Amino acid sequence: MQYRFHALTDPGRLRPNNEDAVLFDVSVGLAVLADGMGGYNAGEVASGIVCSYLQEHFAAWLATAGANASTRQVRRAMRQNVNAANQTIMAVAEQQPECQGMGTTLVLGVFQPDRVIIGSIGDSRCYRFRGGVLQQLSHDHSVLQEQLDAGVVTPEMARHAPNRNLVTRALGFPVSGELDTFEHQAESGDIYLFCSDGLSDMLDDHEISALIRDALSIETAASSLVAAANSAGGRDNVSVLLVSSTGEPVRRSHPLFRWRRG
């Protein structure tokens, strides 16, 4: 199985700066997207820290051990590196008063010959487009998602809920940094979409699916998704990272993109 990666990030129509950060490393099949939060420019500090840490440490582990590691080992290494990045974020916040209270959501993936391992915390999302059907693979850690799960609000009500951006888990805090991890089998023709809530708040799943389906490539899909989010209001920074798969899964036998801001 071979993978192609493409990322695009944009500040949106209303925000003066971009607190999202993205990276991918083709050589180890790593994709990361973080959506920072906090006063002043602290959100972009938090998202930048987690991307830098994972690029330096988790990518290095994948390069040396990842190809032959079991799913359990990859998931454990993913959690360990995310926890260490969380400690770094909290240490910086303690040392720099202007960064106090900063945090970030996170969604990341490890793309291997026969499988994809996803990790998420907060409300940044991972979708998979397979056979013309878009499926959300991650589960939002948010007040709104808890209300949806409990049946307190309907999906239609959720589209206009005032509390849709209140997350229940995020990096930057000692007791709310637990990472969910999932494994999925790889199939040729899949397209994975990682996105910040600047996309998912502006477009519903049907609109996202149609834009991916009609795109000629993941590059044009990324541009179409960001443009549509901005056309719908662009109330937040919007970032997308798309990964497409081709070929046949290799059953267990195995240019770097630096995070950037628009």
C-alpha cells in the first residue's frame, strides 16, 4: 500500500492569526493536525509544541521500530509521545505567564502497509472516504458530543448549538489529556481527512463528502474544502490534511512536510 499526503491551512475570515498546526512525514507515514486554544498567541504555541515534539520524537521511533511493531506497540508509543508533549506544553505554560491556560486538540495517524492507526483528543476529526461513503472515525471529546450521545440534542439542533466548541479533553491540562486510539485495515482507494473544527463547524458531512467525491485529486479536494469553509463564514482557522491510498495492503512482512501556518 502506498500513501500520498497533502495539507492546507488557512486563518479563515474572522481570526487575526492561525492557531492550527499540521505536519506529515511521508517516510514514516505520520500525519498530525492540532488546533490550539488560549489567549493572545498561546494557542499557536501549544499546537506548535505538540507538532514539533511528535516530529522529533515519535517520527524517530517510527523510523527505527515502527515498521515491525505490533499495533499495541504503536498505540503505546503514540500515547507515550503525546503524554510527553502534553508535559512540555504544561511546562512552557508554567514558565511563561502569557501562555498560561493554553491548550490544543490533536488528531494523528500512522499509515502502515496493511493498517492505519488513529489517535485523537478534543474535537479535531479524522474521516475516511471509502466507496463513496464518508465516515467519521474519531469521536469528539466535547460537551455537545456528550449531549448528542445522551440524546439531549438532535444532530439538527447540534448544527446551531451555542456550546459546540466546548471540549472536554485537550492537551495542556493535567487531567484531560487522555488519547483515544483506533486501528483500521487499509484498503486501496481510501481517502483519510484530518481537519480542525474550522471545517467541520462550517460544513456538514454531506457537503464534505460531495467535495471529496468531486475532486480530481487530494490537492484539489483540500483547496475546495478550505474555500467552502470560508465561503460558509470562515469563523475559525480551517486546516485539512488528506491522505490517499493506492495499491494492495502488504500483510505484515513494510520528503518531510513541516507544520506551517497560513
